[in-house]
Amino acid sequence: MKLNGIKLTWLGHGTFLLETPGGKKVLIDPWVMNNPFTPADKKSFDKIDVMLCTHGHGDHIGDAVELAKKHNPSVVGVYELCLWLQKKGVERVVPMNKGGSQKVADIWVTMVHADHSCGIEDDGQIIYGGEACGFVIQCENGVRIYHSGDTNVFGDMQIIHDLYQPHVAIMPIGDVFTMGPREAAYACRLLKPKAVIPMHFGSFSVLTGVPEELERRIKDMGIELITLEPGETYSGETNS
Ligand code: NI
Ligand code: MN
């Protein structure tokens, strides 16, 4: 799967840095400085143009406020999560909800369903954070990337395929808190991407799902499995 100028770097767990062909930097699920799986040399950025937040759990938005204050990106999330981020001092929130699409910097972002929870831990309290979601991101070169966020498989992934036809699907396989390889393989059947990138596995000892099992379960589907190491960049040509 060629990404035609897009660079996608896995920063460990659910966090990805997407660089568009035009050089915009999009950080998906900003858990970086405190993410033990992010390589030390990838923990800082020269700029962040857009931040996409799938849900309010700490292993996804743990560094959202600090990074937003430093780089002043447009921060996209579900409405309630954006209100909370704004209250914490994030200036440029771009709230939306499921089924909506909007252009942010050079990318088109569509918010889609995820089957997960979304409480925000704040000073010992659990705050309602709206609902967990996923994103379909379309870059200016037409390549569409689906980052599912934390989720179980759900039948409406068929609708995501029918409406948006993502070329690349980034999905959790770790099990326990999200789907494991069995569910992710079923998700691949519904989404029919050209390539799938597993995430949210191996980071904590309970996240036991492994890419090898996903590979075994999707081998009849003609989908390319791209297994990255934390810090590794995928561009569809030569990996670095
Ligand atoms: Ni979560
Ligand atoms: Mn998570």
C-alpha cells in the first residue's frame, strides 16, 4: 500500500504521528511524554498542527493539555471532551460528533463510532467525556486512513467501509480493554482495507494479543499486515 507522501509513525500504544504530503503534522491520541513505549527521541515535536483525540482515557489524552499549550494545534474531539480540554486551557478546540466531517488544516476528518467507554479521570473523579470515537482521515492526496481508537468490533464498520472506504485501518488487537486479534480479523472482513496496522498491544502485560495471530486469521483476505515497532515510520515505500 503506497501512501503517496504520507508518513505514519507509531509512537507506541494508541498514539500515531501522521505527516501529510504538504508537511502538516497530525498527532493522534496524544500520550507521548508519559508514554513508556514512545522512544525518547520521539517525545518532542517541532510543531503540531492538529491533534485528534479518540476518547478521554489517560492512555490516549494523557499529554493532550500540555502539548496543546505548547504547540497550539487545532484539537479535534467529541463535544464533551473538547469542553473539558477547553476548561483545562486548550485554546483551539474543534468539537464534533459522530457522522460529521470537517476540514482541519489540510485533512478532512470524519468522526465515526467506536464501541468503548469515555470517562475522564480528573483529580480522583470520573467526568463524563462524551462517547469514544474513531476517525477517518482523508489527506490531500486522496489516501484515507481509519484510526479506530479503542474499540470492540461492531457491525457498523460495514458502513465505514461503504461510505468512506479507508485504505489503511489502524486497529487495536491487545484484548482485555479492546478487541483482540479474533475481533480485529472480523473487523478487517467488514472494513476491507488494503492494509491494517495493529496497535494497543504489548504495551501492558494484560494486552496479550499479537500481530501473528491477526496475520493467521486474515491470510485469506488479501490485506497487507503492517507491523511497526514503536518509533517506526511507515510510508508505503521504504520504512525507517
Ligand atoms: Ni480506552
Ligand atoms: Mn486505551
